[in-house]
Amino acid sequence: MIAERPSAVTAAQPTVRRLIVYTILFALVMIAAIGLSGLVGRLLDTGVVLVEGDVAGLAQSLAFTLIAGPLAAVLWWFVWRRLSGGADRSSVLWGVYITAVYTVSLITFTQALLGAVTASIGGDAAPRDVGTGLVWWGVWIWHRWMLLHPVKGPRQLRHAPGVVGFVWGLAIGVAGSITGLGLVFREAIDTVAGSAGSVVAVGNPWWEAVLQSLVWAVGGWVVWWWHWNHDRARALGSDFATVAVIAAGIAGGSILTLGGLGVSLFVVLRLTFDRSDPLREILDPLSSALATATVGAVVWAYHRTVVDSLAATPRLAASLVTSGVGLVATASGVGVIVNALLAALTPALVGADARTLLLAGISSAVVGGPLWWIVWKPASIAGPAEAASPARRVYLIAVFGLSAVVAVVTLLVVGYRVFEFALDGALAASLLDRVRAPLGLLFATVLVAAYHFVVWRRELVAVTTAGLVQARRIGRIILVSGANAAAEAQILHAISGAPVTIWSRASDDEQPSPDAAHLADALGLLAGKRVLVVVGPGSRVEAIGLAD
């Protein structure tokens, strides 16, 4: 008897079923939680009669709770029963559902509860926020229990909620810290400048706003610590976690630091060379800038130490991201400087305004230039091995391409302004005044695009001459492994340069992951379009070349 191979349509049916079921379950959980939040908020609000005043709102809360709630419970029960088998638990859609609800509930309950605490500091009760926070906290606990369930927890994306959680906590903690520290700096600056008491509205002590910001900062850092240390998000080693660390910690921290330092330097230069505005107006952005630079530097430095403990590829990616941030700041400053120099030639603009614009450009260039120079090292030529790095080559192409696109768009804007001026003689502004801003941007982007194109061509020639550009021996690796598949895929990609597709085992019990030497020995001299690598059980590693 010959068994027929299931068709593609038949094989896709379980995936379609899971997509529909999990989407409906997500919607029902969201609706039921919204309704229950409204009811709990009304119960806690002792100053409001439940029925009078907002009949429509109460009816909506009752409908959401009493209809969507039981439906969600019944559907969840059927879903939970099916998770005993391996197929549904191994589906990526189960992991997507858990991650989505976990993220929404975490964001909602933290915002609501922290908002209620800050409102109480100001003397205002927020029972609706308390009700919302309690309900969504319960939803979060429920889905966290499912996430960590040893038998029915998701096998795919099971670490994604932890990564999302530490990024969200980092964002709240940084925002609260900057706000609170900025208020302290402003009070100090206003005291020194002889205008104390101008931080908040009349009647509110300045420390009240600081205390409210402190609540957000502490709440955010607690959420960050819980996911980063308690849930060990820092030790995951997955690509998603690495990208989150580089994007939030390195890129975000460096942007905050450079932005704060640039504005601070701008204020200092204005105090020295441009007193055209009142003193308070000049000093106004200094407090927030100092706070932003301080908090950003701490975040940047900490995540720099985290990245230094990772493999070579994430370290290179972090350096390239830092170089890109410095490059953007430098190019922006150069463009503004050109704009200011052209503004000085325009009779319609007074010299003071042009001087202020010039100081802004100098501040940006002075802050970003040294960072780009130190990280990118333009004075030294990269060796063939470094130049052959895919990350470096992608960076060069991306910077050149984006700069070229911006330059083309800016050139079109310049052309539009020129033709508009030529066709409409009634325009009061001079031609130079109308094109000076896009001309400054055009000059900076052309400079950036030209430099990176030259570097890319030079390194391409060096790599080709050294014989480092070779076709890969392996076209693609198919990795069959368990819980450590992501880390093993990174090692295999670093060894072979080939993309890796992960196939998870039905049983993904925690096992010691083989080191790079064992994986390299298993690959040996295998060559072909596809190679199957099977890791486990135990320390067993086997590589099999597949037929084309």
C-alpha cells in the first residue's frame, strides 16, 4: 500500500486554524479585559453612582465582560487542551499570541498603576486607573504563567516577552529619570540665575513634580530589572535580544547622550557669543539637555559593557551603529553650518539669527565629529579581514544609499525652489534665502555619500586582491536542535558564512550546547547547496550533505 504525501493545502490547514483561533482569542481577551477594567474602576470610584451619569459606558463594560469574557474562557479552554500535543505548542503562532498579550498587558498595567500613584501624589484620586491596572496585571500574570508552563508553554518565541519587557522598562525608566533629573537641574539653574520657583505652575512645589517623575523612573527600572536579571534576558544570546540591546542600549543611549551634549554646548556658545535673547530663554533647554546627556551616558556605558561580552559580530554591529549616530550628528552640523553661512549673505536675515544658526551647527558637528572619528577611524585603512566583514560592507552600502537618496530628494527641492522663484516674481524672499536650507543638506549628504562610496570601492578592491571573496562552500544549513538552537545557529553561520534555518525538535529539553569546535568538526569539508546538521541527543552532532 502506497501512502500519498499530503498536499500543500492539507498541510497548511493546521496553520490557518491556529491563526484564526489565536486571533479570535486575542481579540476576546482584549475586549473582556477592557470591559472588566471599566467595571472594577466604577466599583473603586466611590464618588460615582454605578448607573447614573454614564449609562452607555456601563452598558459597554457589561457587554464586554459578560459576553466576551465567557467566550474567551471557553475558547481558551479548548486551546489549552490541545497544547498537550507537540504540534500546537511548537507553532510559532502560539508564541506570537503569548508575546502579544504579554506586551499589551504589561504596557497597560504599568501605565495605569504608575499613573494612579503619580495622581495620588498630586492629591487626585484615580480609581479608574487603579481598576485598569489591577485587571491588566491579572491578565499579565495569567499569560506569564502560560509562558513559563513546563508542559504547555510556547517553544517558539518563548524568550521574546522577556526582551520586550526589558526594553519597555528601560524606556519608562529613562523617560522618568530624565524628567526628574531635568526638574532638579532646572531648579538649580533658576536659583543661580535668580528666578527660583519657575519650574511648575504657581501653587505646586517643585519637588512634587520631581517625586512624580521618580515614581515613573522607579517603576520603569523595576520592570527592567525583573526582565533583565530575574528573567535573565541578558543571558539569552538570541538574535532578537542582541538586536534589542544594540537598538535600545547602544543606539538609544548614544542618541540621548549626543543630543544632550549638543544642546548643552549650544547653550554655552550662546551665552558666550550670542546674547540676542533674554537670559532665561537661552538657559531654558539647558536643564533637560544635561539630564538627557547624563541618563543617556549611563545607559550607553552599561550596554556597551554588555555588548563587549558578546561575540565579534554583535560587537562590530554596535560599533557601526555608534559610528552611524556620530555620522548623522556630524553631517547635520555641517549642513546647518553651510545654511548659516549662506544666511549671513542674505540681507533679509539679521546677523544675530545667522549667528544663532551657526552656533547650532557647530555644536552638532563638535559633538558628533569626535565620536565618529574615534569609532570609525578614518585615518587608518581597514585590513582585508575587517573589510570583508558582511556587517561593514552592508553598513557602507546602506550609508551611501541613504545619503544618495536624501541628496536626490534635496536636489529636487532646490530645483523646485529655483523654478518657483523664476516663475513667480511676486515672492518677497531672495532666491538664496529660499534655497540655503536644502543646499546645506545637499552639501552634507553629497559629502557623506561620496566618502563612503570611495571607502567601499577601496575595500572591495583590497578584499578581492587578498582572495577573501569566495563562493560559500555551503549554500544553506538546516539545523535540527532543541532549546539552544539560536546560539548554535550563530556559531554555524560564523563558521560557514551560510544562512541557517532552524527546525526545532518536538522535545526541547535543556541540554548542553556543543561548542564551536565540535560544530566545525562536524561540518568538516562538506560542501553543497544544503547541509543538514542534527544536534543531540546529548552532545551528538551530525552533519549530512543533502542532494540538490
